[in-house]
Amino acid sequence: GGEAASGAITAHSRNPDHMDVFWIGPDGSVRGNWWHEGQGWASPYSIAPPGHAAAGAITAHSRNPDHMDVFWIGPDGSVRGNWWHEGQGWASPYSIAPPGHAAAGAITAHSRNPDHMDVFWIGPDGGVGGNWWHE
């Protein structure tokens, strides 16, 4: 109870015996939890501190089983993210689009291959915005 703000939640599996779930906390933090076959559920944790996210859209995506990215809309209309890599843990939150570029609506990420990722969101004018990463 009281763990999530009203809005989106996303679940993602990097492999068949593991699942991650992410949501926006009522304080604007980005929270997560994981389940692993034979271990069950872990304890919820934070990947972005309070004030980093607007209630609403969040998405998780993996380019490969050892890496995961999570993206969300900031309260200032920025697009933000964080990544996790096996053996390194979570990085620090970062911005992929400056304030005013996104509305508190849908966001999604997609990879055509392990070296490339695209992120798309709805802008304040109803248009579709995006950014990409390539290794």
C-alpha cells in the first residue's frame, strides 16, 4: 500500500527465469522489484530519487540478457532514464530529452539489434518525439 502513484506500471523479462517490474512512486521516485525462479520476489528498491518522475508512463527494455534500460517522463516534461548492467548494478539517472519535450503520456523503447535502441514518447503538442542510442 502507498508504494505507487496512480499511473503506469511496466514488467519486463530479460530471460525466462527472471522478471523485473517498475513503477512511479507517489513522491516522484522510480521504483522497481524483481522476481527470480526459485528465489521469489525481492524487496522494492529505487532507481531514481523523489522528484525525478511525473505520475504516468514508464517503460523497460533489454537489448540483451545482461543489460536493461528504464525510461520515464520527468515532471518538467523531460525524458529520463537509467540503466542496469550485470555485475555493475544501476547507474545514475540521466536525461535523453530536455524539459518541455514530453507530455505525461505514453513512452516506449525498442531495439532492432543489441547495438541500437530507439525511445519514443508523446510531445506536449500531441506529436511523437524520439531519440536513439547506438554503440
